Amino acid sequence: MPISPFAIIVLAILVLAIVVIFMGVKSVPQGREWTVERFGRYTRTLRPGLNLIIPFVDQIGAKLSMMETVLEVPQQEIITRDNAMVTVDGVIFYQVLDAAKAAYEVGNLESAIINLTMTNIRTVMGSMDLDELLSNRDQINVKLMKVVDDATEPWGVKVTRIEIRDITPPRDLVESMGRQMKAERDRRATILEAEGTRQAQILRAEGLKQAAILEAEGRREAAFRDAEARERSAEAEAKATTAVSEAIAAGSVQAINYFVATKYVDSLKAIASAPNQKVLFMPLEAANVIGAIGGIAEIAREAFGRDGAQLPAPRRPPADPAAPAPEGGPWGPKA
């Protein structure tokens, strides 16, 4: 059965309607935004989800990703302020915030961001010395991100991070830096060793000082105690002398004989006990010493005789006939 012209027209209209519906319905995936152009002019932006446009009047302009994107900065050579040449590369993290600006304010967004970053890397890093360049990488990243972010703001782009990945100086410069680092460490080790020696000497001197102070204090205390002992001995001696003087004044001549005999015996004892004498020659007679002891016994007999007691007379040794008799007898000259 042949198809009538009316059926053909209806079928054509149905197919056209289906095509128009498909052309007017747009499904935008998550994380992306599309721009709509009407007769070549931007009108609006399609958000993620199902959207409708006017077929044959509106058309899709740019399809942009709204997710954070990573771009690699290619290697480039940079001359620092102190004329050192280094090779630098890095990465850029950015995110499109305004799809219309990113699509119509700049021709090629990724190429523009890369070239802008490379230019600012040369500007920022070229104004620094090599040592500062190698030790202040974080500071370089912050400066670059601020400059590039301010420059890309009119494009509807937010630069979230810029990282300098590698800084490679020449090989000869690396060797020189290694020698310099070794010399610096040797210098620090020498300084620390000298500081330790100085501190040890200071502590040793402090210890010797404290020891000398304590020794001096000990000598002073000993001298004070010796002086006090001599003072007590002198007081005892003075009291003994006073007692003897009072006895002599009372008419007892034997008291002075006792005093002299005691000193005589003590002097002999001191001379005999001297450690630096091995053989002692003395122009003394044993009879005189024994006579002095006999004088002490006579004094005691006189003292006890006052109470009525009678002591036997001391036995005197026979005098040496060859020795001349001392003047005044064995007790010395008569008073």
C-alpha cells in the first residue's frame, strides 16, 4: 500500500520534533559548566544537570572543567642575582571560578597560566642569591602564588598553589658548595671544641679557687685555735708564775727551786725527744739533774713537814771527786 503524501508530511514533522527536542535538551556532567551562545554572543552558563536551550538559535560555546587542575611548569634556566645559573621546574594548581571569564577573557587558559608562571619565576628567583634561593623555597612559593593569582583573577581563575619542584645548580657549583659546607662544619667543630676546653678550664680554675679559699679558711681556723691554745697556756703559765711569786714573797725559797727544777727537766725532755737529733752531746752532769730531783723531794718534805709528818732525807749520789763542786752546792747558787 503506497504511503500518502499527508503521512509523509506527518512523519517528517515527527522526526523534526524529535531532533529539535534532542537539540534543545542538554545534560551537563558534574564538575563542568558550559557556556551558551546565541547567534555567537554569550548569554548564560549551563550548570551541572539537565538544561534546555533553543535549538538553531542557541549553541554550546565552551565546555570548562570547574575542578582543581594541575599544570606542569617546564624546566627553564634562571640566572640568580649573584650570577649563578640554575635549572628550575614546578607545578601549578588552579581552579576555574567563573566559566564565562575563563572562556572569553583569555584565548588559551592553560598556556596563558603556564607562560605567566614561568615569567614570574624568572622575576622572583632572579632577584635572589643562590644561597637564599636554595634555603627559602617556601618563601618563593608564596611570592609566586600571590603574583600569579593576582594576574589570573580577571580570567575567573583562582591559583591555589604553586610549588617549585626542582632547583638544580651546575655540577661544579654543587662541588664548591659541598666543600664550603664541609669547611663550615669543621669550623663549627673547632669552635665547639675550643668552647668546651675554655669551659673546662674555667670550671677547673673555679674549683682551685674554692679549694684555696677553703684551705685558707682552714689555716685561719687552725691559727685561731693555736693562738687560743697558746693564750690558755700563757694564762696557765702566768697563774703558775704568780703562785710561785706569791710563795717566794711568803718566804718559801724552796718554791723557786721547784719551779726552776721543773723547767730544767722539761727542757731536757724537749731536747732529748727532738726528731732531728740522732746523737746528743751535752756539757751537763748527771749529778746536777739528780740534785734537782732531790730538791723537788726536799720541797715536798718541807711542805708535808708543816703538818708534822717527817719524810726521809733524799739519798744523794756521791759526788764525782774529779768534778769541781758547783758554787752553792747541787741546788745552785744560794739566794
